[in-house]
Amino acid sequence: MQNPFFAEYISDTMKLGASLPAYRTFALEELQEATHNFDDSTLLGEGSHGQIYRGKLPDGTFVAIRGLKMRKRQSPQVYTHLLEQISKLRHSHLVSALGHCLECHPDDSGVSRVFLIHAIQVAMEKGPPGRKLTWPQRIIAAIGVAKGIQFLHTGIVPGIKSNNLRIKNVLLDHDLHVKISSYNLPLLVESRGTMGTTVPSLAPKGSVQARY
């Protein structure tokens, strides 16, 4: 039986992500429209886990869309529990997903790709050159990172651990608000063939002060 205090704590921590739009399922057509049919000009990056595209939704929201290739052909129902866990990863100190989209093989034999959609703000892609944080600002940033990690460990059940965080995974906005951009997700990825992948680090190369 779950501890009532622990359940209340989880409920309270979930409220920290309440400012985000409700998590939802996106249609593939929405993503194609947002990226001009995944045009090369919208490609942000490519790695062993898939591609990341920049897109713009009809309401004007800029998004980063990551396509993850699946190793095995499995029905959409197989991913229901995993995507439900991802939908709960909403916190003010995390780069959280707005939703997902499942792309199936043409013969409907299973899911070929899972797309995760993250909101981004393009107002500040690179931090001011030469800007340095004061020690009080660094302490506040460190506390923000600690709160994000605490939520990953204890804010949902089971917790998300073994995140292998690095300094490049810590993003700051104009107000120096910290967001962790890379952490383990409970998702089966073709390039690994194991449970767990990471949220993409969306910051431009060489910059930790991006607004997302």
C-alpha cells in the first residue's frame, strides 16, 4: 500500500509542471505540417537514436520533434504504459514533453517510430557572449538542478535514475531559470534495443544558456 504522505508529495510535485499545456497525442499530419514534411532545412540534429527537427504548430508554438526508431515491430498498446510515464515527467526544472506521436509501418504490423514533441522558445538560442554568473546565481542554478533531479528520483513511481547528467544538459533562460534537458526515459529505442533513452539536449553546440 502506498504511503499517503508520499502520494501527497507526488501530487504536489506534479503541480510544478502545471503551467505546461496538457500532454496529448499528436497526429503525424500535424508534425509533417509543422516541419514542412520533415524538410532538411528543419533538421536540428541527428544521432544514433534518431533525428531532431524544429517545427512550428498552428498556434505559433515552436517545437523540437524527435523521431525515435523502434527496433522491434510491436503494437501501439505495448507503448501505452511507457508513454503514460513520460506524460508524468512534468516539472519546472525539466525540459518536458508536450506529447507524442506513433508512426506505424505501412502494413500496420507495428510501430516504426515514436515522436516526442518538446516546446522550445527561439527568442534566445545563444547566451550573451562573455556573460558570467555570480556566485549567488550559481547557487540558485545548482538548487534548480537538484530539484529537477529530486523529481526524477521521487516525483513519479518508479523513479527515473542513472541519468548521467553533464553540464551541457543544463539550460538557462533569460531569467536564469534552470531546466535539465537530458535524462533517461522509459522507452524502447532501436539504436539501443534496451529500455531507456534520453531527452535530447536542445541547446546549440557550445552554449548552455538557451531558452526552452
